[in-house]
Amino acid sequence: MNLLARRYAAALFALAQEAAAADAVAADLAELHAQFTGGDGPNRAARALLQSPDVSASERAGVLQKLADGRHQLVQNLIGVLEHRRRLEVLFDIHPEFRALLLEQKGEVEGVIESPYPIDAAQLEELTKVAASLCGKKVALTARERPDLLGGARLVVGNVLYDGSLKAALEQLRGRLMQASV
């Protein structure tokens, strides 16, 4: 599915750049994505409503019209094209692909800092600077709380993991102890 979402995202991104509306389109796609994901997992009811064969075409069109209202014209057109081609599942995956293209165009990369404790704004800003120095690009960093890390932090920038968590240190120590001769 990601390949198909990537293709639609690339086409939408090219059109959004022509219209100088990439940020507006990204914001609308983020809102749509938030509507389809409730909390940590997908909002199954919204997805099921749009994908169910039991829902009539007119009901589906009504729901899609409500989703499209107030959005940028390109997003409205995308929803119409996906409905016409019966590819509504792409709507659930297009935001991350579009966001990756937007960040790449800006010379940025996405990152996540995971910590067992909440990270305040000042700490996040400092960690963003560290992440930028590690990868050589501007980093859009988000914080995630992971109590299972016990202490320290894990930084994921793009597809690179910098693991400074206590959990990783304990696992390394365990591995060395298992290999040591007694």
C-alpha cells in the first residue's frame, strides 16, 4: 500500500508545489489523518465506514463530502479521484508519504525522541539541536514517552537509531555476561 500512497503523494505534492500550497495541503492531510487514527491505533469505525461493501455509494459519497468540506481544493480533488478509482484505502496512508516529500524538499528529516519521562519544550529544543548536529540536517523532532526504557533516551532520526537508554545498556551488559567465561 505504501507504494501506491507514495505515488499519489508524489503527484499531489507536484500539484501543490505548482499552486504554492504544499503547507496548506499538508495541514489538511494531517487533519484527515488524525480523523482516521484515534489515539495510538487506527480509528476502525471511520475506516470500516469508507471501505465496507455494505455502505451504499451515496452514503459513502456523503461522508467523503463532509470530509472534504473546508479543505484545500487539491485535497478535495484527491478525495474525489480516490473515490472514483475505488482507492479510498490510499487516503489512510497518504499523509506520512506527503509529509516525507515536504520535509525532503525543505531539507529536513523527521525524528523521534523516546524517553521514560515527559520531555519539556526546552529539553526538546536542546535535543533537536543535538539531532541536527548528528545528521547534518534540520530535524523535526517529536517526543514520545516510553516507560519501558527505564532511563536515558532513544533518538530515531530518519532510519538511524541512537540508543542511549538504560534498557539497551542492560541488554548489552547481559549479552557480555552471557559470553564471558566463568
